[in-house]
Amino acid sequence: MIKRLLFLSALCFHFAVFSQTNELTLISWNIRDFGKTKSSEELNKIADIVRDADILAIQEVVAGFGGAQAVAKLSDVLNRKGAQWDYVISDATHSTKYVTERYAFIWKTKHIKIKDRGELIAALDREIDREPYLMYFYVNGKKFAILNFHSRPFNKNPEAEIEALTAHICDSITAPVILAGDFNVDEKKPVFDRFKKAGFTTAITGQKTTLKKVCSKKSYLNYAIDNVFCSKAIRKVDGGVIDFVRFCEDLEKARKLSDHLPVFLRFDFR
């Protein structure tokens, strides 16, 4: 318990250092099976991990009513921790059974505004199993886009989806843009080369973000597949992985929250 409190205190300090209103922190998190199975205790733990961010992008929200309910409950928990938050939930993706999901955004309303509730990108429906969720946010009159994305598994050619998505972003979105999600592909792979040549940078490089089922060789981390990309109109201030596990003996409890670690990007506008 003491180790957990020390970690959360350090995390709060890390975000508080950059508390200026022209800098924002986005957390992207694949919260496994985010729906009615998440208990009040687990929602409270999730809220403690993300509470000092400004925007939370969630992947793997359950498509049924339980997913929307879990997002609403998490927003309510956050609202009781010192700041006002709002949220949006996407429609269910146009996917086959057992693949269909929703996406969600939760954000602090003090400095961040919206004008609509966002949309799934219909133009990518045929090329991507779980088409990404596009949302525009406004801070001090500045508009920027965030795309929330969860690719198909690594053994089902997620590269084809990523190629289609990054081409769409480069060709069709003119606002400063952030792409956040679970790509099931390491950002070092060639499929991201066009993106990088267009000036996109990553929150993290070479950092593992998924959790093993059991520790092996004193490690509980598995693959480097979650990330946040930002266009050249957005300046990366900091980025990293929020390791809420920390110790092998805590792995089993941690996996009840998710089998992925959150990735954060601290940014402002050029």
C-alpha cells in the first residue's frame, strides 16, 4: 500500500510540473474489456492513475450498454477527485461479432471545449475492422484533432490497417492531429515510415506496454505496441508509460485493471 501511494504521489508531481494552461497531457489506454465487469474499486484505481491528465482516450470499451455505463461511472469518479470532466462514447464499430467495440474520450472541461460529439471515420470502414474515432477539441481557440484507434491483432495484418489510416490522416486532416491507440505493431516498423516522414513524432520509443500473464525472468512486460503520435504542428514536451504495476507480486491485481499500460503525451502547439 505504501509503495502504491508513493508511486501515485510521484505521478501527480510529474504532471503538476507542467501545469500551465497552454500545455496538456493526453493519456491513451487500452483498458481491457472496459464494461460492467469493472468494479467500483477498480474504477477508483483507474481514476487515480489518470486524474492528473487533461484528456483520456480509451480503447476496448465494450460495445453493449455496460461499456457506456463504465465510461459514465469513471467520469463520475473523476468528478469527485477535484476537477470537472465530461465524456463522449463512440458508436459501436462496424465490425464482426466479438471484434466490435466502442471508443471513449474523457476530458477536463476547464480549458478544453468541444463543438460536437465526434464520429467514427466511415471512409475507413471497409479497410479497418474497428474504424477509428475522430474528435476535435478546442483550447484557447486553437483546434486540434485526436484519433482513437485499436487495430486488429498482430497475426491478422494490422499493418494494412495502419497504412490505410496514416494515409487518410496525411491526405485528409488539416488540423494539428494526434493519433492515439493500440496498434499491435511496434512504432519502429516500416509501416510507420510515411507518417514519420510527414513530421509525426511518437510519445515513446521502444518501451513495452503490454503485460505478461505471469512474470518471467523478473519481468512482467511483453510488447511495445501502444503509442501516441503527434503531427509537426504539435510540440511534444514529454512522453512516457505509466507503470502502475511496478513489482511482479502486483501483476495479478494489476491485470484486473488491464493487460496494457497507459501511454501519456505532454504537448503544446507550435
